[in-house]
Amino acid sequence: MITSECITLPEFTETIRAMPRTIATEHPLPEQTNQQIGRLMHDFHDTLTALARAESENSAVWQESFTRMAAQFLKLMPEENPRQIHAAYIATALARQLGSLPQESCRIGLATLVADVGLAMRPPQSHTNPNKHDNAADPQSRSHVEAGWCCFKEIEHPQWQDAALASRHHHEQWNGRGFPDGLAGAAIPRVARIASIALDLAQAHCVEAKPLHESLMSLVQYSNQLHDPEIVAAAIELEDEIAQIYKHLAQRAIHPEQMLKHFSRTIIEAT
């Protein structure tokens, strides 16, 4: 694992250059997708090199590097953007309700935004989002969490690690029957527990067109089975605020890159 405290620019850029090979090795992909990822990584490498020459290698650079890389990956899956954006705002509100400071809340929101980025590394016809609690045996469902994990795991910076954990573990279940690792209860990383609920609510709203109250009652029904009951309770308390999030996003066309930059700026200013 690469740490932001000790890594040199050549080491980091070599990690970026090697990422397509790492992802392809750990999660075989269609050749066309590998080529797309390779091009994105090449562009990202050049952007980051210019950035690092202009600024000192501090936390802001690492946050900015995450922003640029996440934006590149999200371009591969435009059909998912509305659900992801809704989930990111919900996750940020949930984290704040649970006592997180603004900096951590925004980090969790951004991690949720990219939690399903592994879907971009599946064949286009499989980019749908089936019921996340019923597809543990589906190899493609399992592989997308590992692919997302590979995108972020090598960089030991809080934002990168939050994204890695959210990507890998947002399909875990409170009762230990989820995937990929069968984690249960508090062993599931907190960022992934929050992302799981936020993605469920966003899926119900953006894809299934369910009323918010009905979606929240479904969370309550499966609390202590699928979801952390503390986070479910926080979601219930935030019903009015989540409704406002839906209303706000319905009135404004927000692009993921705008959200990435805005949230990252909040994190950097709080550092």
C-alpha cells in the first residue's frame, strides 16, 4: 500500500500507470474496457504530474488527485449518475446526523458517490443494478465490488481508503450474509454501512420511484438483518431533510464532477 506521507511523485505516478494492469489481473475485463481504463489512467497521470509540480505534496494534493481520478471513472457510467449523486448527498447527511464533522461527512459522501464505480468495469449490458441483497451468488455482482476496491486501495490517504472500503463492502449485511467477505455488525466498515443505506434509498427513489416514507419503512423492516439499526434510525430522523435533498436535486442538474469539486473543497478547507 502507498502512503501519502512518504510516497514520492515517481512512485505514485508509476502506481497510476500500473493500475490498469492491476485491475486486469485481479478482475479480468473485456479488452475494450481495459483500453478505456488505460486511456483514462494515462490522462490522469499527466494531470496529476502537472498538479504535483505546481503544489507541494500535501493532503490537498491527494484530495485533488482523488477528485480527478473519480471524475474520470464516473465518465464511464453516465447512466448511474442520478442515483449516485442522490446517494452521496444522503450519505453526507447521515454521517453528519451520526456525529461526523463536515470534513468526514463529505469524505463519506464522496466515497458513496464512487462506491459502484466497479460497475463501469462490467460489460455494458450488465450495468443495471439488481436487488443488491439477492445477488450474492452472481459472479458479476461480486466482481464489481472487487474491481472498485482495486481502483482505490493502493493509496493510504483517508479519502482513497474510504472509497476503497465503500466500494468493497457496501454489499455486506448486518447479519453477515452479504458479500464479498461475509462481514457482520460493526466489523463492516462504517463508511460502507452508511453507503449501503444511502444507495438503497437512492435506488428506491431514482430507479424504482418509491415514495420516501415507504423506502424508509423497508429499511426499518430489515434493520438488524441487512442494515445497521443505528444508521437506519438516523435515516428515519432525517426523513424531512432527505425529502428536501430529492426536491433540490429535482430542480437542479448537478454533474458528478461539480459535486466532487465542491465536496473536496470543503474537505481541503477543513484540513
